Amino acid sequence: MAAKKPFLTPAEVTALQAHLQTALDVELSTVPIYLYTYYSINRSPSWDDDAKAGDTLATFANKAGGVIMSVAVEEMLHMSLAANILRAIGGKPKVYGRSPATFPTNLPHHKKLGPDGTPYSFGLSKLSADQLEKFLEIEQPEQPGGPQEGNNWQTLGQFYDYVTEQIKRVNPDVFARHAGTQLQEASGYYAPNNVDTIYPKNAFWVKKSKSPTAAHPSAETAKQAQFTNNQDSGNIRVIRTIDDAIKAMTIIKHQGEGYAVTDPRHEGDDKQDNEDSHWYRFNVLHQACSRKGSVIRTHLDHALFSCFVANPTRQMWSTETRGASDPVIDLVNAVYAYLLLMTEVSYTLQGPAQHTFFYIGMHKGMIFVLDKLIGNMRYGSSYPAGFGSTAFQGLAPTFESYRFSSRQNARSELTALADQVHASVPQVCDANIWQRIHDLPDVHVPTGSPITFGSPTSL
Amino acid sequence: MSTAKTTPPLELHACLGLNACKGHDRFGTNTCAGMGACATSQAHSCHTLNNCRGQGGCGLYGTAEEQNRPGNNPCAWQGSCAVPINAERISTDGSNQGRSVWMRARAVFEERMQQAQRTFGEPPQQLTTGVVTDTTVYNTAEGPPAAWLDATMPGGYTACGASGLSGGGSCI
């Protein structure tokens, strides 16, 4: 029988904390890449509406949107799981300022060169077969027998195998000390599905007027709805033991690359084989996008917003709009940075304060501020005349790093930007979004202070 | 139908058939608990926008727990989705996933009334818009269709999400 390995030394625990921060960074790095491609899609395109080809394209666009958002949601879960493990062994998860500052980028501590000798490079790009190939590279399953790799890793699975082996050697007594400030389970922080992760079997159904006399209207919706994520495929968990940590790592690995390393299809992410892995989902989309002569490949641009150019920057938009776009781009980047700040602060709070802060603050921020701002900024019609060149067709987000002058001033700087954009481009930051930004909690939380929001009646 | 308001609504609730008292629907004309024609709470399009307890809809965003108690959220901003609850809407998460949100809301309401030992009536089975040119009789047995809400609500009706599966349009 092999001798049991000794517990990690304090220096080794510190190194493990750094690896878990890397895991968090990797998961976070994927979020803007996936979100950018998601927002490039018009999920209800109106091209060639009356023809079968138009319906085929619209159905694919809506499905691609649902699939990409479903993966992005699980990447956020993975980030939270890695952060909870890090917190469990005494680390302090850092989220603010950890998203890639610019694009394209490699993933943190990823091998520099791919199998073909070209550098790994992941960027912001519209939906395309090429971009889906990048997604497949991110989610690339490890080969059977692949070595564990703590740095310069080839696949995420190999990196997570290494981290898991290190976790097994942590003194178990460490784990019970930091449960309170982890993101709590059964608090609703993570819902596998929402109206954005699902998609219809047939896009035409969505556009069709619904019968006012239908006997069972919801049953008609249910027949159409395709659910991407399963409710039992893994959720947020508080890490109290080594076993909890291993289970969390397993969720992250399996949801990404599939349950069985030996399955060449890498399809299911669990024993029941009832949720597809990220790699498999992207591969299905990639096949549909790359089939020669297909309607989807030929006409995909009709389902995309044309302003979603590759790796846009604030400077690029500024040049095109003679500076008019600066406040809009700053606001969107600041909202994104503020979401990261709120997440980071949540790991210093407990109980109702954490719940109010993370669930309501994050949810409002993610779905009702960032989502709606990006949704609006994509349309050229949202801007006043003369905003850009005659060819101007809207703005795409840049997801560049935005730094507030201090945590104490972050909220006031964010609301000042909202005020500016609301005044100058009210169709991008409308009254609802403006109010929701003003309702976000202050990330500068003096110890013991209650978490406050704006008045609900002001909504 | 008459839209004359005879009683100011005291109870703010999320939809047709979810009122606990006589005269407490949007039009103030219902004769008994459970028989109201529409919500009295402030209409809103999405999750966390409910002003207070019991004023949230459900189904499009939110947790499994929230989605299992539409129209009965415990506090402001803990409602799970748009109000009123259109008949086409299904829950996207939780034990009611893939089934009618309004039917679940009605079941939760009936349970609450039974616990309070209150009598309640059947919800309206059919409604018209009251618009002279619209002769459609809308089936409301499983909640108000989005088309009826759109025609009767000031500013129309919108639910949220990008997939179009809310049945009430899209807010992005």
C-alpha cells in the first residue's frame, strides 16, 4: 500500500491558492468572449421571413444564442465554485480587474502554442465557424492518460486534475473555517435555465401570432421549448470538506469537456448522459455553421449585428464617432467592472447581506443593466443623427478593463457615467436602465453597515 | 366588459384570478375572491422589479424556489418575473419547469385561501377587450393571453428575455 502523502506545507497551500485563483481567472476570461459572440446574434432575425431558408436561419440563430448563453451561465458557476474552494482554504477570491484587459488574449497560464504550432489567441468576435473553433479550443477535452499540468497547461482538464490532486493533500481541518463567506448553496445564486438559455424548436412559432382562443396556451410553448441545462447537472456548493472540493472540481471539468475522457464524442457531462458538455454543444453548432453550401453558412450574417467587428476597442469606436461613443463604451465597461467588484465584495459578506448583495445586486446588474445596455447599443437607430459616420450601424461592447479611482468612489463614478449617457443617448441608457444603475448597492461597505438599495417604488 | 372602477384596489396582486377580495382587480368590478380579471400591482416586465410582497410574476428568470411560488414572493424584488402573468408563459426552472406559470400561481393562491379559510370563486373563463372593433372572445381559463393584455394595458404588454419564449414578446 502506498504511503499517504503528507499534508501540504503552508507554502504549498499558498501555491494552491494561486492555482485556484488561476482557475477563477480562466473561467472569468471565457465570459466576455462567450458574451460578445452571444450579443452578436439577433435571435429573431427577419431575413427572408416567408421562406424555409429564413426559418432555418432564424431557428439556428435562436438555438445558437440559447446554447452560448447556457455555457456562459455555467462558466459563471465554475468561477464561483473555484472561488468557494479558494475561500475554503483561506484565500481571498479576486475578481475585480481579473477579466482580460484587452483582446485577443490567451487564457491564464495556458500553453502558448497550439498543436499546429500557432499561438493560442482568443478574441471578441461575432458568431462564425472560426469563432466556434476557438470555443472548441477553450473546451478541448484532455486525451486519455493526459498528464496533470499546474502551469503551461494543454487542456483545462489537465489543469483541474493537477489542482484536484493538490486539494487532496490539504489538511482537512482547514476547510471548516471559512464556510460563512463562501457563496451559499440553496440561496438561488445560480439557476441553470432562464428564458435566455432556452430556445424554440422552430423560430417561426415565436413570430407567429398566438391564438387568443387556444385551450392550453402554455402547452404550446412547452412543446417548443428546448432546455439546454439540466437542473441536476451541478450547482453552487459550500466547500466544507476535501470531498466537497473534489466534487466541485468534477462539476467544472465534466460540464466543460464531458463526463468520460474515453468517450470520443465527449457528449454527456454526467453519468445519466442527460446534459451535453460545452465542447459537444459547440461542436454541434460548429458543424451546422461549417457545412458547405448550407443556408446557415451562406446567410449567417443576416442573423448577426453588423457592428460586431473583431476585437473592437474604445479607441476604434472613438475614432469612428469623433469621441461621441466614449461615454457609452465607458459606461458598459464600468458596469462590467462593477459587477466584478460586487462579486468580489460578496466574499466578505455573510447571510442576508451577501444574499441581497450578490443575488439581487448581481442579478439586476447582469440581466437588467449590462444585458439591456448591450442590447440597445447594437442598433444604429439608438443614436442621434450625426453620432457616427454615415455607415455607422451601432456599437459593440469592448469589455476592456475599466478601473474606478477607488472602491469608495466606484458607485458614484458609475452613476455619473449613467447620468451622462442617459442625457446624451437616452435610447441606449433609458430611464429604466438608468434607475437600475442607481439602485445598485454600494461596493464600499463599512463593516456592520446594512446593505441598501434605492427605493423600490422608484422603479 | 365594463371597465368602470367601483372599488379602489386595496390588495395588490399579480394577475387574473389571484385576488383575495371582492372588487380588488384592475377594474374593481369582480364579485368575489379569485374572480378578478387582472393584476392590481404595478405592471413590470421582469425579475426583481416587483414593488412588494406578492407582486411578482414568475417563470422567465429566477431560482427554482421563486419559480415555484409565482404571485406569492415574500418581499420586494424577490418576485421572479413579469406581471401580469400571460397564459403562454412556462416556468424555465424548478419543479414546475415546462408547465404553466399562471396555473401554478392559481394553485398557490388557492392553497393560501384555503389556509385562510376564505371562499373564492373561479377565475374568468373568457374575456373581451372592451374595444368596439375587437370582437374576439379571449380564452382566459389558464390565464390572460398576451394578446388580451397587450390590448387592455396602457402602453401594451411586454415580458422579458431574448428567446421569444415568454409568449409576451421580448425586451431586448
